[in-house]
Amino acid sequence: MNVFFFILINNIAPIFFIIGLGYVLEKTFELDIYSFSKVNFYVFVPALVLVKVYQTEIQFELMRAIVYAFTFLAAMTLLAVLMAKFRDYKMARASAFKNSVMFYNSGNFGIPLITLVFAGTEYAAYAVSIQIMVLMVQNLTTNSIGFYNAGRGQMDVKNTLIATAKMPSLYAVIIALSLKLIPFNMAEFFIWPAFEYMHDGLISVALLTLGIQLSLAKLELKDLDVYLASFSRLIGGALIAFVLIYLLGIEGVMARVLFISSAVPSAVNTALIAVEFNNEPDFASQVVLTTTLLSTVTLTAVIYLSGILF
């Protein structure tokens, strides 16, 4: 019960406060959602990717977490594709559905959650390091495959690749990896704090943008696709994670972290990408909202089970 209320108060409540603020602001001032989307993807997201990739030290023992993260992503992609075919979705809905299932809130939700679960233990720092590996994989793929998926919902392959190539996050990854090869601490460079300020601002701006989008969306409480995506993300994610952890022979703290983090809500960026490409933005926003709400119950169960299973 304590975990349930902690998740509700420390994770869900702050998220919904900022989303609600964005909702009210749009209703009051009629804000331009596309301007906010551009600021997200051309300023804040590249800054976050640059800082995270540059600062993350990839230790050899953590490579298993990276292998798992890519394998899990592939498995969730397969699940989403099969569900989309079963439901006979058109390209736009199928693309939005895939993004909602494949990409999850591993950063501003996952890291605080893992910090909570392992707080006060000797494994706390190690657990967070594992989650950072997951976050890095999710950041890289969301800002590449995620863009491609959304683009395919509205464009042919050629134009989708062109649109994806225009997104600065891909180049932020290349720059960050290149900077890691230079024998100089870029954090001491005079301009580095500017990137950290932008990195820190992403969560607030992203959630405000989601609130603005939700105020413009036509909420369909009877949309079965929203619940299918939510079920696939929260329950399907946990079940697939359990199977992969067993097959890959992962045990102990790493198994618990990966099991828990694989069952967090859909990433806010999936809704923002949908807005940027005008690809089912209402659907994507509703899945983020629904999975975040339902996760108060599902994650409590997953955290409890992680202590028993691993």
C-alpha cells in the first residue's frame, strides 16, 4: 500500500499537475500546439540526448542491460505489429499503436521509480545505472524508429526517411559519441551549462505540450484501441519482460530493475511525435494518459512480484 501511495503522490500527481496546467493554458489562451512541438524536438530533446549519452559511462557488466533493452524493444515491436494486423488497422493507426507500445517512460518516470524501490539498499546506485542503460536505448530508438513509425503513418518510405533525417536528435547522438572520444571534459566547457539547462527543461515542456494536445483532442472513452495499447504496454510488457529475463539468464537486482522498468507507462514523446507528424495525435495522447493512470495499480503489482520472482 505504501508503494501505491508513493507512486500516486510522487510520480502520478506531479505529472498530472503539469499536464493539467497545459490543458488550462490552452483553453485560456488558445496556444499553438505545433510551436510547442517544434521547441520540444528541435531544442529540448536533442539537448537531453546529447547530455545523457555524453554523461553515461557504459560499464561492461551493464552491457547485458543494453542487450536486454534492444531485445525487449524487438519483442514489443512484434507484439504491436501482430495486434495491429489482428485489428486490421490502417497505416496511421498502426504506426501510432506501435509507438505507444514500443516506447515507454523510462526517464522521468522510470528513474525516480527505480530510485524509490532500491532506496536505502546497497544496490541503489547500481540499480539506477541499469535504468540509465534502458533510458539510453529508449532515447536512441524513440528519436529514430519512433519518428520513422510516425512518418510512415502519413508518408511514403522516401519522404519518411527524409523527415526522420531532419530531426536533430540523431545528430545529437553522433555528436555526443564523438565528444566522448575527445580527452577533454566537455562539462567544463563554458557553453555546457546551456545544454544542461535545456536538458532539465524537457520534462516540464513535454508535459505542458501533452496537456495542450489533450485539450484539443476528442476524448473517446469507448475507444477499444486505447485500452488494447494500454494493456499491451503495461501487462504485455511485464509478461514479455519476465520471459526475456528468464531466457537471457538475468538474475538478482538487474532482473528486478528490468522487470519493473519494462512495465511503466507509454512515453510522453510518443504523443509529441504524433503531434509533430500529425499522425493520430488524439489516440497517442489518450494512450499516454490512460497508461499513466492505470500504472498506479499495475506497477504496484509488478514491484511486488519482482521481489518474489527475482
